[in-house]
Amino acid sequence: MNIQCGTDIIEIDRIREAIETMGNRFLDRVYTPKEIAYCESKKTQKYQHYAARFAAKEAVFKAISEDLNDKYAISWKDIEIENDTQGKPHVILHGMDVTGLKSMDISISHCKAYAIAYVVVCKGEKDGI
């Protein structure tokens, strides 16, 4: 079994500034419609949730980047962060085949100034770990 990890931390004000400056150009380039709807539903804390998803996408990329085909140009929207019915975040990869991927777990947290994400990827052989 091979375990890979990725982590990222970002200042929430950096994401707030990007959204306020570039608006929908930034949102539509980085986030899926589901992610935008989720973050916008958080009203006064929406920037914390946008920043957390940004950090999550970065952390996922760091964890899987060595396993991606060099010919594949990954986009921000290829990595989608959703929450299950209990609020736990999980990762959806669109159009990517990560060699030997068995499982991926993510943890996201934020406070007033920062958002952080940590991803653990388990890879193994087809016949077992």
C-alpha cells in the first residue's frame, strides 16, 4: 500500500479579495456550480467556505499530482468538494484516472483568518492493499 498526502492553508482575505475584484470570472474558473451554491448558502461566512474549498482543491492536487498523466491539463473544476448528509466533506474527481487509487479522505477547517485542508490518499494493487 502507498499512502500520499497533501495539505494547504490559505488566508481567507485573499479569497475574499479575489471574489470581490474578479467576481464571477474567479468563481466560475475555480468552483463548480454546486460548490458556489453551497458557499453562497453560508451568507456571512461564505468566504471562509470558499477559502476552505480552495485549500481542499490545492491539497488534493498535491496528493495526486505525481500520478496524473503529463498530457492531462487539470483544471480547478476537475476537483470538486461536496459534503455528505452529515456535513463531512468528500472529494469528487471529474475526468481523472489516478493510478491505483483505493481511497481518499479529506479534512477541512477554517477560522476567522485562515482555511486549511488535509488529504490522505491510499493506493494499492488491484488484488489487495
